[in-house]
Amino acid sequence: MIRMGRPRGFDEAEAVRSAATLFARRGYDGISVDDLVSHLGVHRNSLYKTFGSKRGLYLRALRWHLEHQVAPLLDAIRQAPDAATALHRSLDAQAAGADIGLLLMAVADRAPSDPDVAAEVERALADFDQAITQALTGGSPPPSPQAPAGDRPPPAEALAPALTATVLGLHLRGRVGAPAAEAVAALAGRLDRH
Amino acid sequence: MARVNVDGGTLVVEMEGLDKLWALKSRLEIPLENVRGATIDPGIVREPKGIRAPGTHLPGVLVAGTFHINGQRVFWDVRDPNKAVVIELADERYARLILQVDDPRATVNLIEHAKQPPA
């Protein structure tokens, strides 16, 4: 019986997108294979045949999320004319056509126990650091160290991880309705003084 | 119940006790490069099993042995659905193994981290 060329009978890309939404909302352990089968419109056998395992699907969904949903936010940050604009933009994922829900979930939910997820998350956070550095320096190379070390503000690269953590933290606070605008304005004001 | 171990580059599945008899199989060895992944899946026992040949199917009690469904050969050894693990294979006699194991989470972690990363 030759079945090799048989179409899978479902839209693989659409299944990966829907899985990203499910995992972002309820975490890895909160989604059973029953949930995947009923929400993705995929037969169990096809699910296993295509993705190998639930974890295989999760990794595909996370990579898709980073490439298609997180990347637009990073672009918006990189293209900001100054640090204050970059910070405001980083908090408004919707305006950038972005969504960082699964990344936020993965940082806490899977990264501590899954090295492959941790590697993806670390890469994404490094991209955030790089985008914020670029926004802080306006794309120009860091100034040459003329002034004595004590008088210089910390270089943008050194500051970026703290700002990335702040941005992710404010996104988390935003989930319980905490207004971030004032905090961002205050922080941006401090940054601009440097 | 089955005991699942990784020995070098091989996944070793051993059926325990009387399951050897019901499943008509006591041991399976699969090269890790043919293992695509493992998943905890209690719901799979409600899926159609296909045609049993050879093996034992006492609905609601025990599924053991070889089943044929959609042109695929699937090996079952499950009594307690809550401990069912699905191991997906490639280029093997069986398309997948559906096994009851003592600690599903540990077995899935073992396999998912021992298998070759997808190309």
C-alpha cells in the first residue's frame, strides 16, 4: 500500500500558529494532546507523524512565535529615534503588530527545565538587548573612551539587559492591568539625561 | 507495563510480567536516530485502535500487542491510561509505541533529551 505521497490533510503552518496561541495562554502542561487535537483540527496520528511529540510541536510553535510575533516588536525598537521612543514602543506590542505572550510564558514555564527552550529564549533576550542597545546609541558605534571612566555613563550594551528585563517585567505587570505609561515616562526621562 | 531505558544509542523497551504474554513480545530495541519523540497522552486510549494482529484487546481493561490502523503498525501495552506514553518512530516496523510506564514524565524527558535533534 503506497501512502507516502498522501497529503497530511491539514494546514501545518496554521496548526503551529494555533498551538502557539494555546501554549501562550495555558502553558506547556496546561495543554493536553486532547486539547491540541480538538483545537488544531488535526488527527492524533497526523499530529504525531508531523511533529514527533507534543514537545516537538511546542518547539516549532516557540520558534514560529519568535520569528513572526516577537521580531516585529524588535524592529519597532531598533527603528526608534531615541531611547524614550524605544521604551514606549517596546511596551506597545499591539501597535507593532507583535505579541510576546508565548516568550513571556516560556521564560518562566519551560526554560528552566528544557535546555532547547532555554537556548531559544536566551537568543530572543539577546536580540532584545541588541535592539535596545541600537535604540540607545541611535545605531552609531559606542563613543570612544576619552573621558575618565568615572565620569562616563554606562555604555548602552551594559544597560540593555536591565532595560530588557524592565520591558518584560512591565509586560507582565500589564497583564494585571497595571498602567506602565508613567513608569516608562519616568525611566525614559532618566535615560535622556545621560 | 513497560520499562523504558536508553542504552548507548538504543532505546530499549521491556514488557514486564504477564504483559509479555498479552503483547506477545518481551523486548523491543530501537536505534535512537529512529525515535522522533515521546509524549504523555492519557487520551489516546479513547482513539480507535484498528485491527489487532497479533495481540490482546479487552476494551476498558487492556490493550496489548500489534494493531494496524490507516496503513500503520502500532504497538500497544496499556492498562492504565493515566500512565500512557506515545513514542513516535521513523523507518521502523512500528510507526509508534503506546506504552504504560511507571513514571510517564521521567520517561518522556529521558527520550526527548536522548533523541537526535530534528534536522
